[in-house]
Amino acid sequence: MLSRSTTLKSLLVLVFSGFLVTLLARAHEMNHETHEYIPAQPGDSRSPCPALNTLANHGYLPRDGRSISPSQMSKALKEAYHLSSPLSTLLTYGGFFLLRAPPPPTSVPTPLTLTSALSFSTHLLKTLPSMGAVLRDLDLSDLALHNHIEHDASLVHDNTPLGKKFASTHINSTLLETFLGASATGTHISLNDIALARVYRESQTTTPPIDAFHAEVARGEVALVLGIFGAPSSDGAFGTASSEGVKIDWIKEWFGSERLPIGWAPTHLQTLRQTVASSSGLRAAMGDIAQAIAGAGSKEAKVEKPVLVVQDN
Ligand SMILES: *[C@@H]1O[C@H](CO)[C@@H](O)[C@H](O)[C@H]1NC(C)=O
């Protein structure tokens, strides 16, 4: 027969073990819950940028998409996508600046003389808002302000109708399908596929055509997608023309549901240097494609969907 103290001790051990198990389970659950995918609920604020919407859907940014500070955004970009500090800082602070500063010039003054450059810079400086105003918290929907960061000729968004201040934050599934149709392999989207899709989309955007600044922004965006989600090429580099690119399924899931693709996890630190190199690679590939189309001498080739242009090559 057990003594009274043994019984008490067993009971205490039992209770304590139960407590520990519950604690561990709760901790696991909380960890899991923090970055669980929950799509936007009615009333949540979302942007035209799938990368940021995804961060909100996974709780790296406030799930309601509201009152986001620059440091919160920079931290979220590093945590979720493994961007390097220089890259996430540049994107965040550059983004806040572009959003709050006067719209970037649709063209730099031509001819670019010392006088025209000076008067242009003076004009720009005079219209700059104060630093505090630039860096105040934003709601994701603020980013839809047309022709600041947001731009026409997006691969998956409709162009903003003339005269409208804000762009749509919804993906156009027809455009997404057309974009995926640019895939040469049918399984991946490579740098060259993206170049083709961008040439096509820019050829479709004529009133007005995309300006040089926003064309650069657009290339930077897809360079990031290639770098973050793309397979490395044989030399271990990310976002280059020799990589097979990003799985189509991942693109669909990320653009379509604004969700981190299942099976994807950051594989490397995405740096500023890699992103700039991809973007330059993209520009070169787009130049080659445009030249090939011009060489073919057929205007019709240019306005066909990417998949048809691929067959022509
Ligand atoms: C989606 O894009 C296609 C192709 O540009 C266009 O014809 C269609 O009207 C768009 N759909 C919506 C709902 O905006």
C-alpha cells in the first residue's frame, strides 16, 4: 500500500508533466499561428503589390494592413523573404519616399543641359515634403497611388484608367494566365520568359506608354521575384538568365492567393547586388526580344500573346 506522501509526489509529478506538455503545445501553436496564412478579411487594407499583401496574409505585417512603419516593413521583408539589410532598407525607405514625394518625373528634361538639370532639381527640392511626412505610417492601400511606385504595364494588374488617382489592388486572372503562357518549358518562368512577357505587356500599354523610370521599377520587381523564388543556376547564382527560373505553381500561388508557396522556404540572402544584376539581365533580354521583333518586320508579331511569339522564335 502506498504511503500518503508517495501518492502526493506522484500526483505532483503528473500535474507538472501535464502543465509542461500543455505549455509546449501552446508555444508550438503560437509559433505556428504567427505566420499562418489567413487571406484578407473584409475591411483589411491591401496594396497592388503581391509581395507586401503576402506579408500581411502571413502576419509578418499587421494582418489588417494598416499603420505600417518603415522599420516594421523593412524587418518583415528581411524575415519573410530573407532580403539583405541594404536591400530591404533601400526598398522600404525608397518606397516611402516615392509614395510621399511628388510623382517621379515621367521623363527627365530633354535636352539634359546643366541649366535644365539645375532648374529641374530645384523644382523637385521645393516640392519635397518634410522627412516626418515622408516616413509616417502607411496603410497598404496607400501604395495604390498611381504612378508613384505603382505603375501601368504590370504583368498581372489592369492599367489605371486615365484620370484615376488609385490603381486596382486586384489581380486580373487573364493577365496572369497570359504571363504564365510566356513560359518556354511549361513548368518554370525564366528570366527570358519574363522579358518576353514584359515586352508584350509594355507593347500593349500605349496611352500613355510606361515611362523609363517605372519601366525600371517594373524590372526591379520581377528581378526580386526571380531572385527570391527562383532556382539557382549551376554556378549557384540567383536570378540569372541561366537559371530555370521560378516554378509556375509557385507563381500561381503567390500572385493568385498572395500566399507564400507551399514547399518554398528562403534558400539564401537576396542581396542588392544580385537584384541589380537580374534587373540588368532582364533589360538586356528585353532589348534582344524587341530587336528580334523589329527585325522580323512584322507589327502583328508584337501584339500577339507571348506564347505565339515563343513559337515564332
Ligand atoms: C483583364 O485583362 C484583360 C486583358 O487585358 C481585359 O480584356 C479584361 O477586361 C480584364 N478584366 C477585368 C475584370 O478587368
